[in-house]
Amino acid sequence: MKRGRPSKPVGIKLLQGTFRKDRDGAAAAREAAKPPTGPGQEPDWLKGEAKWAWRQLSKLLGPDGANILDRTDRHALILLCNTYLEYRTAHRHVEKYGQVYETSDQNGNRILRENPSVRIRDRAENKLNRWMTEFGLTPLARKNIPSGKEEARDPLEEILNRRNKKT
């Protein structure tokens, strides 16, 4: 089993300008035979806000959006949508009933306890953040991906680069 950070997809390396044929040649060949892009058909068993999340994310990440989804990403996208549903359900419960609830012990003393939905919401939020990072949906995940805008070039840098190439 390979340890450490998972390798970046070749497409991301190409966008970042870090692709090296000597290191990524086999990976590039594997990615050349990619399945059709897009997440495919919406699962009919997704319900409520998970279905809403699927529709929004399919537009954002699929062929009409960032074009980063393949059919092989379908199950990961389903997990992201279900995690969103789990988060929203727990969040609504906390909004309705509060962070804590009141109960009493055997002696009749008043005790405040944490609403169990708070922990469910927090776990779902952490999972949701990890899934969003996997799909490049957080600022940190997008930080190293160029926006496609032409960066301003430094004239001095160009002169120095030309000079270095001549020697």
C-alpha cells in the first residue's frame, strides 16, 4: 500500500505547470484513455437537499462548469451530496431545538446537556469540508490552480531569462 499524500491528477499538474513527462508519463497514458466527462445521470434515490446539491455541483464541476468530473467520480460526488444532506439535517435540528437541552438528575437538580445533533453536525461539517477539498471547492484547494488569467510579466525577469539562455 502506498503511503503519504495521494498523487495529484495529471490534469491538475498540467494546470499548475508542474507536469513532468519523465515522472508522470505512465499516468498521462492512463489518463489519456479517460471515460466520458461529467457525473452521468442523477441518481433517482437521492432525496431533498442531496438531490439539490447534486444538481448544483454537477453544473459547477461537470462539462458546463470546471470540467473536472469523470463518470468515475460519480460515487464520490454522491458521498459529498449525502454528507451535505447529513449536515443540513443536523443543522436544522440544532437551530430548532438549540445547542443544549434541559433535563434533571435523580435528585431533581436541573442539568443542561449538549444536544446530540451538535456533534452530528460538527462531524458532518468536517466530512463535508474534506469532500469539498477533494473536489477543489475550498479557497485553499484552489490556491495553486491558475485562474487562466494572464499574469503580468516582469520585464527585468524576461531580460535575465534571455541572458541565461544565451550562456
